[in-house]
Amino acid sequence: MWQTGGAGPGESGLALSGFWCLKEAYVVKKLLALAAVAGGVLLVIKRKSSAKAEAALWREATAPANNGAKKA
């Protein structure tokens, strides 16, 4: 006879719970992979904006000084 909510014929309840444990582990691995990808994307965005700010600062620092003098 089939058991309601349990294992079928030839399957033990332990094997079925092992299956769900593996399925949950798979879902957790997927979530960890997704979090790693999202973290990588945020890191790239942060580095890109940091590089832009550094480039702007470098341009400002190396620009010729005008000191209020008028060109002839």
C-alpha cells in the first residue's frame, strides 16, 4: 500500500528524506552562487565609479594652473 505523504513501495522514509536534503542543498548552492554573482557585479560597479573619480581628480591635479592670469 502507498503511504500518504511518505515513501512509496520499495522506498524507505530515510531515502526520501535524503532526497529532500539533497534538494535543499541544491537550492542553497544556487542561492550562494547568485549571491556571489551579485557581489561580483557590485564590486565591478564600485571599482568603475572609483576609477572615474580617480581619473577626474588626476585631471584636476595635473591641469595647468590659471591663477587668474589673462591670456594675451
